[in-house]
Amino acid sequence: MFGMVDELEELTAKVVASEQTVDVAQLRRVIDRLEYVWLRSVREAERSAEWSADFASTCAWLREQCNVSPGFARTSVNLARRLESLPMTAEAFAAGEISRSHAEVIGRAATPARIDAVAEVEAPLVEIARKVAPPQLRQVVERVTDALDGGGGAPRANERFDRRYLHLSRTFDGMVAIDGLLDPEQGERVLAAVGAVVEKNRARADQRSKRQQRADAFVELVEVGAAHHATGPESRNPPHVTIVVDLEALEDRGATDLVREIRCGTAHGGTLSRATLERLTCDAAIARIITQGRSEPLDVGRSTRAISPALRRSLIARDRGCVVPGCGRPPGWCEVHHKVPWSRGGSTNLENCELRCWRHHRDAHEGGETPLEKRNAYQA
């Protein structure tokens, strides 16, 4: 490894000393190779445990030593560990053939429960990584992991959900630093809310930067949400779902079959699993857009399958809040859950619907059990 470090240092010195235009692609490969060397050194330092005398974790030590954010430190340590089980990915990374972002995409898929299956498809994934950008690689890897896991993408949705965090800390000059990660659904909620407040508050002669506008919008949402949380909301705003279907596909297949296989994209570019989509469409305003080919809209339908005010009032009178024993969330905190998803033929009526808070609604869809199994477990 030290030979590689010497080689890269020599190459870096030549690049820095050169007064000629630098080949940006070659320089990027040098940076990627150095990134691999750095991650290997991080893993060796973690294994030595020399940091344990003064720090609670490798991440804390790395933050102090390299002056990096908590999120970057955590991601680096996790990637350094997983590269040990991905020899072909590590080899391509070390050679500068793929970037750190490519390696992170493959590494996140190689969970302990999935590592053996991912190892069998590592070679084609690395070959694809050499040819496409990280976002395209991520789409491929997501499809592969969904096929390996089954469950309509629920395991991947849960992996993302488990990675969520929010880190708040005060800086030396009294500012507050925010670092975090949200799953696609939570992120979409935040992006949409912040964007809406920015648009509402935008003034013609506004001198604030875009970043400052977003910061002010975020604080405003926190203030409103804090007051709302103290009194308790009367009702939730349902998500809005648009289903875009090609006319040729609609003629060949039933709408229910299409909804079962749809891969939902959020307005801000994220993706949702089928299991997450089924939960969102339990209590959502759903509109259809029928197209001929990819770009020619033929019909835009009105919202359908929505929960009527009368049905919601009946559910509140019957359930009085989240139906999960011990939860206690009031009706205003709840969403309407279809016991049998309407995408699978379930009806939108009192018998097939119940109130669940967001967390227990998520458990019913992405928690690994079918809604019926969940219901039987709660009744037992």
C-alpha cells in the first residue's frame, strides 16, 4: 500500500507543479485512488483500536482527526468495512476505474444479510459501474436488491429508513450546525414543505440567497410545527399521487396489475418502493394521467380512491385514534389504512379501513408482515 501512496504522491506533485492544463479525467482518477488508500487506512486504524483510549467510537475519532462531518465519518467507516467483502469493487476503486460514489452504491447493498447474494452479482455490477454514473448505477442496484429480497422493495425501504439521523451541534461562535439524512419519503415531505414556504415568502426585492431563504423557511416550519404539536393537529394533509400509464400498456393489462408493479418517483427525484407506495395510496389524493408513448398526455383524470369526509368521521368515531394497542395517538395524528390495499382489490369502506399513526401505518406495509398478519397479531 505504501508503494501506491508514494506513486500517487509523486503524480500529485507533478500535477500541482505543472503550469499546463491538467487532464481533469486523469486527475479525477488520481483522487479516487487516493480516496481508496485513505479508506484502507481508516479501516486499519479502526482495527488497531488505538483511538479507543480517547474516543468513544471510530467515527468520533475520525471527525476529530480529519475535521469532517458526522455523516461523512459514519459513511466512510461503513464503506471501509464493506470493501473488505467486495474484492472486485475494491480493486476497481483502487485502480481509479470507479469513484467513491460508485463504491458506496454497491457497498450499501452488501448488508450482512445480503452479502453472499451480492457477491454473486458483484462482477456485473462493477462492470456497469465502469460505464455509468452513480445515479444510474443506483437504479440498477436497487432493482437487483429488490429482486434478491422480495417483499415489494420493503427491505430496501427499511434499510433506508434505519439510516435516517439528525445531528445538531453548536459551533464555537454560537451558530447551530445541522447534519442529517432522511429516507426518500421523509425527504420528499421536507423538500416539498420548505419549497412551499420559500415560494410563499419570496419577495420581489428579496436580497437573501437561496440558502438563506431555505434556512428561514425551515425555521418557520419548526415554529409552526412546535405550536401545532403542542395543541395536536385536527387532521393530516394526505399525500398526492399521480399515476402515469402508457395507453398501450393500459390496453394490454389491467390497472390493478400496473399499480402493483409501478415504481414511484417523487416530485424531487427520489424513488419509493412498491411497499411504500401501497402505504401512501391508502390515504391519498390519486390522479391518473394516460399517455401515448412517453410524452403525449391523452387524459388527465380527477382524484379518485380518496377517503371521503363521511368515511373519515365514521373511522374517528369507531377507532378513536390509532388502532394499535398502547399507541394512544389521537385521530388527528392518524392516516387511513386499507387492511387489504386497494391496489390489490381492497375496498375503500369502513370494514376494510382503520386509523393508524404514521409509524404504525408504515409498520403495516414496510414492516415485513402482511396487513392481515399484523391485524391478527394485535388482536391476539
